[in-house]
Amino acid sequence: QEQLVESEGGSVQAGGSLTLSCAASGFTFGAYKMGWFRQPPGKEREFVAGISQSSGQKSYADSVKGRFTISRDNAQNTVYLQMNSLKPEDTAVYYCARLRSGFVAIRVTREEYDYWGQGTQVTVAS
């Protein structure tokens, strides 16, 4: 069955960097757009970044533009989120997700994603 497994997150100081990975199995990874979301404490889950099947399209939330980079390796069935210049407000549980098939563009609404990882905690200390 379809499965997404995020790597372990971690705790970093503000200004630091961290890279998350998400390993996919049980489906043809290269046929789907993928996304990263996060849920800060006490807040709703929000879109962070998305990537198209061939990496030709990438989309970022304004709050992370210029600091985060999404990438994927279809041979390894893995999507990555490189996070630089981390801020305390980046503290959240991070999730990778698969976008339902049929969308031409990357979507930012969580309801349009059909499979989710278990989430991984990222904590940024000030």
C-alpha cells in the first residue's frame, strides 16, 4: 500500500540548517506531484512547498521562499526539503504528502493531497 515515511527532524539554533527527506513506496512515485506541509503548535496545517513530477515546477509559501528548497530523486523515490536560515517560527511538525492525480499545477490546499507521512518535529531555538 501507499506509504510515505519522513526522516527524523531535529532541534537547531536559529540561523541553522536542516534537510528532511521523505521516502515513498507502494505507488509510482515519479507519476505524482509531491508537497511538504507543516503544522506549528496550536495552528492549522499549512503548505510549505510543492514539486512537479519532473521537478520542472516548484512552488513555495511566501514565508519560506529563498530559504527552503524542495527537490526529488525519482530513482530513489524520495522527496527532500532543505531548510536554511531557520527561524523560531519554522518550528512545526513537518509532513510530506502526495498530490492527487489530475492537477496541472501544484496545489496548496491540504484536502487535495491524498497520502501523508507520519510527520516529523522540527524545533528552532532562538
